[in-house]
Amino acid sequence: AAVGETGAFGFTPIAPVPHMVDEFTVPEGFDWTPILRWGDPLFADSPAFDLLNQTAEAQARQFGYNVDYTDIIRTSATTAILFVNHEYTNENIMFPAEQLAGDPERVRGVGLKAHGLSVVELTRADETSPWTPIVGAPLNRRFLDDTPYAFTGPAAGSELLRTATSADGLTARGTFGNCAGGTTPWGTILSGEENFNGYFRTPGTSETDLRYGLADEETVRGWEALDPRFDARSTEHANEPNHFGWIVEVDPMDPNSTPRKHTAMGRFKHEGANVILAADGHAVAYMGDDERFDYLYKFVSRDRAIDGDRAHNLTLLENGDLYVAQFSGDSPAAEIDGSGALPADGGFGGTGRWIPLTQNGESVIDGMSTAEVLVYTRLAADRVGATKMDRPEDVEPNPLTGRVYVACTNNTDRGPDGKAPADEVNPRTENRDGHVIEITEDGGSQTATTFTWTLLLVAGDPAQNGTSYFSGFPADQVSPISCPDNLAFDSQGNLWISTDGQPSTIGYNDGLFRVTLDGPERGKVEQFLSVPRDAETCGPVIHDDERHVFVSVQHPGEEGTFEAPNSLFPDAMKPAPLGGGVHAPRPSVIQVFPLAAAEPS
Ligand code: FEO
Ligand code: CA
Ligand code: CA
Ligand code: CA
């Protein structure tokens, strides 16, 4: 195989792209095209995108803004279902300054409807053609601020979930801050409600408000002026923020299904959740709480999956037990000096345990009810000695090996003056570049309560950071990588990592990287693509059997303004050159495909 070729999917890694460059870069021999862009029509009655005359009504019928978790579930050779999270909005580059200042009602209304989720049917002429959306297809759906969700599990209906919008505490409206996610073995989508706190104004004084970052401040988007439930200072809406911070499960196959929020999986700033079935049939979900010094969690279902019984498997995440991770290093503490330099045994590693917060579905935390443990999970985990991590983002089990990978994106507060000093599993003071942990459950059982761990990567540009570490693979033969965020696997068991934050750390645009996990090249990092200026790389979806790679390009041009855009991605590049008029960057789902596929053979 040529340099950069492993398994079935060969490519020559691209060179890193300097951070001011507004380009989407793929390897030689590949091309790319947008599948869906912000504002694209989804339904027969969707208005065409009209940048200068946006309305809430139009946005509700169009593809939403910032695209994060993405999956493409193939249902036949020429049909598929696309699922996307719309995490948040960048009003500064969505609207002209005069509308931002003079038309707040329009700005807030559009922003509200640009959040949520999308399900869209795709089609293609044949396996070598790029996918295109089917406008008006039966499964197409937008999940909006007024979409009803059902709570499941032990906290459903509890006092803590009762509000003016839900007298019985059994339902919620909408989902916000949806970051990463996962597709379950039974074909549903899990979506993590992450930075929900930014949507609410609260008293900001209680222990729980403080622990969840809820404050008595005008919110950035000012939705409390649109809908009083976003102002939780009043008694009637006091519990409204408790309706967010959950794992949401969506059935993309049933357009009439009610999406669910699973209380048994706990409430925190959920990055996402990825499920694997243990050998004994229990569904096990791995989950990160993306905050500096927050925790890594695992959920084990009470019931076992039944092969072929989808209706039963749809209930698996409704009941089960929640655990939080505690890591121990195997090197003397003196060898962990915060520099990130390897200890004398040549690697960062050790053992760990999963500490239960609930058992048999009930609280095991003294003084906290089951509902309190599930709604205020961070406070429960604080009590049991969980390990404070460097912002755990995507956590994903490798479907081929069962080993679990944790992307710790960064934590510049780590250190003696911060909330916690460096330790073996978070070995850098002022951790700018992040790291990736590999966990092996004891006995190879996903339901084990003990594990061993090692650091697969201590990220960075080796030319800038001498402690960058790639499992012993030569540092001069890897692509520089910083701020790992989303994870995916290809069919060969290689890990793919997308990044969020490289421009401000190593000075390169964010991108997508393949990491070899097994064999003599373990730790080799190869950059596959680079996203435009100011953008974060999300998704990713790897269909290596077809040599297709998909990413969602989130917040291109985020640091610019409407009048002085940093990016006009993708319209200035694909599918056709831009005409005259006013344009803005558009978060988009992108397909990368081999060049030959674009040409008739
Ligand atoms: Fe929305 Fe943790 O990134
Ligand atoms: Ca993320
Ligand atoms: Ca993932
Ligand atoms: Ca991130």
C-alpha cells in the first residue's frame, strides 16, 4: 500500500490548512458537494431561502442552522435517511446589522426555529453518485421548539419536572443545544442536549443553578421576550430548565413518533451517547459531560435486547443504572508533573471503576432521591469521588473490539491554580490540545464495573508541542491534531476524529483525521479533510465500503459579521459559482467522494 493507505480505504493525507484560509480541502482524487445547507427546503410547501427576508415561518419548514451530530442510515442501494442536530445559531452572521439592531422579533423568531433536529430522506442514482435530499418525502421532519417530547424513566412525572408548560411533569417542549449523538443498534438516534443553560434566565443562586451554569442574566438570544418559559425566575417556570440536559431518542423511521427524553440516563451537559450491546444483551451507553472538570458516565439498561423485536428494544433506555467513572494512574504521582511528558513506564495508563449513582433504578446517594440523582446528576457524581476530566466530548465504543474511546477536547484551567491539578488521565497543566483515552472493560464485558485504560493520543502539533504522543508512532510521521471532539469508526475498526478549536491552538483550520488503532501503525494520525475558516468539523460519517465520507460543517465564518463575512462556504465554492447579491456562510452537510464517481465511465 502507498503511504497513508490502510485497509480498504486509501488516501494521501492532506497538509494542514492555515487558519485564515476559507477552503474545504480533500485528498487528491476526491471531490465534495453539499447535500443540505441551512435554509434548504425540506417540504413541498417550504419557501425558497431568502437571506434578507428570513421569517420564523419559513425557517420552520427549512433545514436548520449549525449542523452537529449527523448520521446517514442507508435503507437500500439508492435510499437513505439523514439525521442532523441543529445545535445553535450565529445571529451575527445570519442577519444584517440593521435587522440585528432594529428587528429583534424577526431575529429571535428565526433563531428559535433554526434550532432543533432534522430528518430528511435522501436518494441517489446509483452507489457511485452523491446523495441528494428528497423534498417532501414522507419521513422528512423538523423537530422545533414546540415539538412535544415524552419523559421516560424514574424522574418522569416527578415534582422536579412539573412546570406551567407540563403540569404532570411527563412532557417537555423542544430540544436545544443538541451537540453530538449516536445511532442505536435498533436504528434510533440519540441526541445530547448540551449547553441548555444558555437559553434560560434563572435566579442563579441555588446550588443546582450554580452547578449547571444557570444565571440571572439576560440570555444571549433573548428568547425570554418571546416565550416566558425561558425566564425561570418565576415560580411557575422555575423547573423549566430541568426539561433540558437530557439524552433524546428519536425514531427516524416513524414520522408520527413522539421523541423521548430518558431520565434514567441522567441530566448534565450531554455531549452525546453511543450505545453498544453487551454480550449478555444489555444496552450500554457511554456519555460525556462537556464541561471543564466534569465527568464520564455509563448507563446499563435493566432489560436485555431481543433480536428482531424493535418495539421492545425501543424501551431499553427507559430503565437502567447510571455510573460515573473514577480513574487511577499506575505511575508514581511524582512522575506526573503536568508537562504531559510520559512517565517512566512509557505510557499513561492505569485502572478505573464505574461508581453507581443508581442501582436497580434507585438512588444510592445518601440524602438524594432517585429523581434528584437523575435531574441533578452532577451533584450526585460530585459526592462519590468521580474523576474530574478535561471536557469529555464524544465517547464511543469501537463496534469491532468493544474498546471505548473518550475525546477530552481541552481544558486550559487544568493545573495547580485551577479546580484540579494534572493527573495521569488528564496529564497536562493548561491542557490546550486535548487527548484521547482508550478504555478496556474488564473481562471484555461492557457491563463490567472495573476497567483498564491508556491514553491513545496526547494531541498537538509535534512541531509546537514536544509532549504530543501518538501511542509510540513516530511524531514526525503524523498529521498535527488538536481539540478532538467527535468520533466515528470505519468498517475496518479505524478511529476517525473530527476537531473543534485548532485555529486558536495550533493555527490550522479544523478537520477530520483517521487514526490507526491496531497493529504496528497504532497511533498513526492522517488528516483526511479540512473545513473552512472558523468552522468546526462535525458528523463524521464514514462509509468506507463506498469510499464516501460525510461531515457537517458547523459555524463557518463564525468570527466574522454579516457585512464582512469571514467565509461564504459553501455557496462561493459549490455546487455552482456565486452570482451577484448578498450572501452569507451556510452550515452544511457535505459529502466527500472519489473523483471517478463524478465522471461517467
Ligand atoms: Fe457542542 Fe461539546 O461540543
Ligand atoms: Ca461537540
Ligand atoms: Ca460519533
Ligand atoms: Ca466542542
